[in-house]
Amino acid sequence: MTQVDVVLQVATEQVLRAASDAALRPEIASFFDPATYTATYVVHDPATMEAAIVDSVLDFDPNSGRTSTLSADKVIDYVTSHNLKVKWLLETHAHADHFSAAPYLQEKLGGKIAIGADITTVQAVFGKLFNAGTEFERDGSQFDALFKDGDTFAIGNLPVTVMHVPGHTPACIAYVVGEAVFVGDTMFMPDYGTARADFPGGDARTLFRSLRRILSLPPETRLFMCHDYLPKGRSQYVWETTVAAEREGNIHAHDGIGEDEFVAMREARDATLDMPRLILPSVQVNMRAGHLPPPDDNGVTYLKIPVNAV
């Protein structure tokens, strides 16, 4: 049995235990940001009231270059009104479509900022692209914790297993919390499909194998998306589904779609896509765990836009 098989077996057993034991099921609240189509989650253990916040959003207006905390403040209001104790600020990957609010939330609520250990690969690539200089460490030290495939931790009494699911980016991870999985950008709702795989370090074949890992979990496993883009034929944003629904109906990766077929589709589709509107400002912030680059000698912080480099 390979390490990948062991991790999948552990995650599957965790889901099955949680499904049969109400005490191991998380309470989950979602906060959707329509400006970036992002779903942020507050996950807590009702027994201990310990919580984690997954994929938070710091608002950013690219026209003015100003940040604001409206989205994050809604999360803070929920946490404080429910008397939750935030232990973790979890990132599924270095987002290319929004700024992380993890440092702001950490200042207000506490908790450790965590991401996948392969963030170092992302830092190496984008540190070079942005000419970040030697002061920018490429070792993941901006984060409080770096998770590898199969790592486990807890939110109160809730078991959490980390699954490395690269393909969209090298550092993508999914968090299996009880019988719920936070999949990041790896997949979307069945009628929208799957993540693109053409970012630096992305790979469609690797993405397919990551998808099959997630879809090998028990059918009743709840899946929570990081985004919803409201495809044609649907009038409401949604971001929760199940393994069974994805296996039956995902337009890119339902059961019966082979790896070569998926790769051909994904690569052809990716070739038609524009870069995300906020990729250049977002990645240089998120590779720093949500911290802005250090200010210049005039006290002003700048975000770089490399010209003709992407």
C-alpha cells in the first residue's frame, strides 16, 4: 500500500466514523464574497467551541489600490457572537483571485495560519517573477504551520486529515474535517466542473489524480467548494455538494471519464482562459501568508505588476 493509499484510507475511516457519530460532525457557517466568488468557512466543534476559518477574504479594490475588511469583519462578528475560540486559519492554497485576510483575523481572533508544505515551490516561482529579493524567504516561514499529505490535527474534538491534492497549484491541499471536506479550488459544483491547471506548477494529469482521490471518499461525504461562478442554467450561488453528486454529475470528472480524456479537455479549455483579474496582486500577498510586501523607504507599500512576463 502506497503513502497515498494510506492517507486515503485514513481519511475514509475518519469520514465514516464522523458520519456515525454526531459528536464528530462539525458545525459549518459559510460567507460568500460575490466580488471574488469566494466562500469562506467557519468550522467549529460544538462540544468545545474551538474553530477554524478556511480561505478568508481581505477585500481589495484594484482601481484604487485600497484594502478593506468588510468580508473579514462579518466572519469576526459570527465568531464573537457564537463565543468561538479560533485555533486555526487554514488556507487550501495560495489564491490567485483574492487576498487572504488571515493576518487580520489572527490579530483580532488568534489562531495559527497554515497551508500546504509545497507553498515553498510557489514561493520560489513567484518570488522570482516578482523579483522579491533576498529579504523574501522561500521556506514557508511566513506561515505558522506547513502541512504535508497525511498530517493530522484537531479542531477541539474534531479530527482533521490533510490531503495533498495538487494539479491546480503544487501546494493545493484539502482538509477532511469529520465527514466534511474543504476542497479549495480543486473542483467546483457538478455543473461547473474542475479547476484550471495552467498556472505555474499546475498539471492536468496530476489534477485528475487528485480529483479521483477526493471522489474515492464515501459517497455521503460533504464537499465544500472555495468558489462558485454561477454557470448558465442556475440562478443562485451554491458551494456545498457531496462525493456522490460529483461522481454522478461533474461535467468534467464524473465516473467514466478517463485520465487521457480529462487531460485533453482540461488543456484545451485552459488554453482559452484569461488570467484571473487579481492574480498578480493576489499571489504576491498570499505567498506571504496574506501579509502585504514590506513598504518602500517612503513608507508606502507597492504591489508589482510584471509586464509581458506572464
